[in-house]
Amino acid sequence: MILYAGNILSKFGYTPTFIETLTPKLSEYYNVKAVSDKKNQLYRMFDMISALFNNKKKIDAVIIDSYSMRAFWYTYILSKLSVYFGIPYIPILRGGGYYDRLKSSPEYCKFVFTNSYKNISPSLFLKNIFLKEGYEAEYIPNFIPVSKYKFKQRDTVRPKLFWVRSFDRTYNPELAVLILKKLKSKYPEAELCMVGPDKDGSLQKVIDLAKELEVSDSLKITGRLSKDEWIKCSEDYDIFINTTDYDNHPVSVIEAMALGLPVVSTDVGGIPYLIEDNTDGLLVPPDNAGKFTEQIDRLIADKNLVLSLTQNARSKVNDFDWEILKHKWFNLLDPLIKK
């Protein structure tokens, strides 16, 4: 049995996390118990601990979605318990803040990442950070079922922007509104669609800023949509913007690349390891609406650039298909499963 610990919170309106994507895939081949769907952080911790205690004699391995901020302590406690009970555990490194966590909590990190069976990084960025700090890490990127993403070739693009993320200050959603405002000075027809749930009150700040800048009529906010719904919505837009201040290996960017949306993104964290600037996307400094609009201008003016970026991007995301990456998970887990 595999115990998978992470945040299963989509039923509360949050964006589905990796545990909700990977669990059904692994469950086709292994007995997987996933926890926790408790909204309260303390209850979620108790749920994870209880699942480990109650199933300790049956568990072959513990997988932990390991976050660098407050949820890091889930990883630490589950790691301690796994070591105590002699159960192999595997942290999957999440979020772009692990550079700071490794510096701020060196002893806790040493325990977690030296006693683990394997440390799995979905980005080469985090893998390299861990290697530099003396920890081993194996690269298994986030995956998508590529065949389910219909590629739309956009021969030319309009100033119609698409943004998909949780409304959270980490992802700097207000920057998207500032980009829209700048674009409208040159392209009065410019539009922005923002898809995702509110996580920390940033949604209201976006609404207030749009009103202040007088671009509310050009802004569409859908709230959280299902995968099929937002993919259908994306067909009406031409450029994907990723405004985040911190990032690792965002699935939404991979999905945009699969769909044929040219991507303009900040160059933070793991993004330069995912997107090669001027080859399969365009990169700009964080929190810089001017640089974003310059690159969007390039896309609107140069259909050959759009063609090369989107074709290269689609080719790249083929490497992130589940049918390819599942074998990495098999190689990782099979030696741990008691026959």
C-alpha cells in the first residue's frame, strides 16, 4: 500500500493539486490511500498522522507533497514518523521557495532530505538547488495527458490575453491588469480573461484595480473552471501570460503550450528551465508590465515568431505526457512494493 499525503482541497473551490492528478493514475497500478481533504490545516495534519498510524503495518511507502512554506511541517512530521516506523518516504518538492527553506531550517531539512528514500523534483530548477546544497534529487516533471489538449495553430494573434492561476499574491494577478491597461493605450480592443479561484483575497484587489484603471469592461473573471471548461474558454484568446513572482514547474503553462497559446512569462524560479526564451516562449523580468507589453507587441507584429514559438512549445510538451513519465514512477515505486 502507498500512503500519499497532500492537500486535496478542490471540493472547497481550490485548484486541484498534484495529489489529485497523480493519485488516480497510480491507483491503476497500485493500492493508494490519499489524504487529506480536511480544509483546516490542523485537522489536515491530524488526518495525515492518523492515516500513517492506522495503516503503518500495511504501508510500503509514503509519498509526501512537500511544500516550502508553512506546509513544510507536514513533511517534517510525516518524515519523523516514517523513520520511526521504518517506512520509506518520498518527498515531492513543491513551490519555488525551497531555496529559502533550505537556508532557514537547515537541521530540519537535513533530517527530511537525507533520510528519505528519494527526493523527487518536478523541475530541474529545484533539482539543481538541492544538488548544490548537498542533497540528492531525482527529476520527474509534472505531466499532462497531451492527447487531450487540442493544439490550435494561431497564424496571427490579437491582444486577447489569457491567465490561469489561483488569485494569490504569489502569482501577482494584479500585474495582469496593469498589462491590460498598458496594452489598451495602443490596442483599444485588448481583452483579458482570468481563470482561477480566490485564495487570499487577491481577487477583490484585481477587481478594485481594474475599476481604478477603468479597464473593467475589458476584463473577464470566470472564477474556478473545470479543466474542460477553461480549455474551451481558451479558444477565444490568443496569448497566455504568466505573471508569477515565484514558480517551479507550473502545469498551467505546460497546458497553454500544449494548446498552441504563445506564452509570455516572468523568468522566475523554474520557468527558465521550462521555457527557452525566444525558442518556445518569451521571458520577462518579474513585476514589469512594460516588458510584458513589449513582448506581446512582438507577437502581434510577427506571425513567424508566433508560429515558431508555438510549434516548438507543442513539441516540448510531448515529453511531459503521462504515457512517457509513468515509467519513471514505476521505476521509483516498484522496488518498494511488497509482492
